[in-house]
Amino acid sequence: MRWKIIFVNAGIVIVLGLITFAFLAGSLGNVVANQAERKAEVAQALRAANAQLALDGLRMERWLAAKVTEDEVKGVYLGGTQQARSEKATTAANRLRDMAIQEPAFAKMAPSLVLFVDERGVALGRNGSALMRGDKTAEAYPSLAKAIKSGNTASDVWLNKSRQEQMLASYAPVRGDDGEVVGAVVVGTPLNDERLARTSELTSGQALALSGQGEVIAAGGNDASQAAFGNQAVATAVNGALKSGSLAHAPTAVGGRLFGATQIEGYGDAPFVLVASVAESLVPSIAGLLWPVFAITGLGVLLVIVGGFLLGNYISQPIAELEDGLLAVINGNQELRFELEHAELGGLVFRINSLLNALMGVPEDTDEEPTEGDETGTG
């Protein structure tokens, strides 16, 4: 009997566990792997990262615009020999870099370059060394020449392998006492994996990358690597963003991730694209999320087995005792009477003892028979 109890109840528990898993898997599928929602998260990550980078550039421009009005900066352009102006430029550049490092707004984006150029965009001097003096910087980066000509601050992406430059640069024109532009100050901050990781940390926390000139320039955030963004699906999204000027999604998921791309904003008209990546699903697998259902089902089966043994023994043992006793009576033991205490079988035991007394002609020694629910039967 016990095995019938176990099999029936265990079957019920298993069926209920499977039904629960099927319903939960169907309900959660759209929640954890909804393509529309995940693509919307890609778009949100791109907007947030774009805004953060644009804000970084704007903050640097405003800070520079205030610094270029100081006498020490203007003094670089006042008379003297070319060598003297270059020395002044280097000294002033070192001072500006030290001041920028102390600015809380520029945390984790300390300038790697502070450069003074004249009104033609030719470098006078930079921080840390005598390099770049006489360099025709504006020819390499037309946006600098445009900023000097217009007299407005600006920012741009500087990426030039031959010059070994990869940074986000901000410019502020310097005006003389007569109000004419006499040059400009350039501040460049590193454009690397750490910069993208900082941007991700301040925004969505998703993996980010900057792509340009047919390659991934930097990647960071959420364990991102440049290799993760170097696939054909990302290239398709990048090309789509460049052509449309708006957000473009990769046609397919790659490695369990969705990709999107959009042109970087606030850094000139250069064809650089910001790429974001999010997990295709919020969890590695539905089964992995719902494994507790199977664990609870297994625990239920175990409890059914334990309960089945206890319940089976509770019923089968007294029945076996009755069976053995009746067999003894049949074999001639007419004096045998059952003394069995049992909540469910007590009434049956009493009636069996009464039947045996009647068959053997033994008078009953009780005044009344037990009522329903009595737990004992005696002879």
C-alpha cells in the first residue's frame, strides 16, 4: 500500500512542478528577453553616454574659456622671441594642467595634453616637454582652425595614428587686449578604455565603445573589450548610424548581446560612432532562473516518500496484525482476542472481537459497544 501512496502523490507533485515550470517559463520569457525592451535599453545607454561625453566637453570648454582670460595665459602671446614665447607656453601649460587635475569635475579624466597655439594654429608649446613646438596643428585638425577663426570654444575627437594622438580635445581662443584672437589653448583628455568605462559608470553601466576610421578605438564598461565590438553585426550598425545620422541597431544578436550605434555628439563633424551593448536576456537562461521549481519539486517528492512510508506503516502494520491473528483463529486458537489501539481501526477491532465471541459462544463482558471514534477494541 505504501508504494501506491508514494507513486500517486509523487506523480501529482511532479506534474504540478512541470506545469508550474511551463507557466513561469512562458510568462517570464517576454520579461527577461523582450527584444523591443532590450533595444530600448541600448538606445537609452547610447543617449546617456552621448550626453555625458558632450557634458564633459562642455565643462572643459567653459573652464578653458575662464582660464584664457587670465593675465598669465595672455602673457604667452606678448612680444619676445619665439623661444621665449615657447618657454612661457610650456610653463603656462604645466600650470593649467595642474589646475585641471585638481578640478573635481574632471575626476578620472586628467588632461594628457595642454597646448598653446598661435593665431595660425601653429603650436607654441605644450605641457611637460618641448615637443610639438612649431607643429602645424590646425592643418592636422581643421576644427581647431575653425575655432580660432570664429573665436568660439569647441571640442573634437583627435585621432591620428601618424601623430600618435588619440584624445578628446577642447579649444578656447585667446583674445588680446584689443579683442582680436591671438591664438588658442587646447586641452586633450585621454580617449581610452578607462575613459569609456568612466562614462559607462556615470550613465547606464552598459558596455560602450567608440568606433572610427573602420576600427574600434576604445571600449569599456560591463567587462567590455574591443574584441567584443569587432564583429560584422557591429560594423553594420556603425555604417547605418553614419549613413542615417541616427540610431541604428545591429541586425542580429552576437554572443548573446544586442548592439546599437549612433554618431557621437558635441565633438565636431568627424565620423566617430558611439556603440552600446546590452545582454540579449536579463538571465543566462530561463531554466537557470527557474531551477528552484525543480528543487522544490524534488523536495516535495522526498517528503511524499517519507510521508508514504509513515502513512503506509501506520495502516499496513495493524492490518498485518489482524491478518495474522485471524489466521491463528482459523488454525484453532479460539482464545485469541485482539488488543489493538488505533484511531481508524479501533471500531473494526472491537467488532471482530465481538464476532469471535459470538462464534465461540463467549458472553460479552462489556455493557456497551464503542461509539464512532473510539480508539480501542477489547475482548
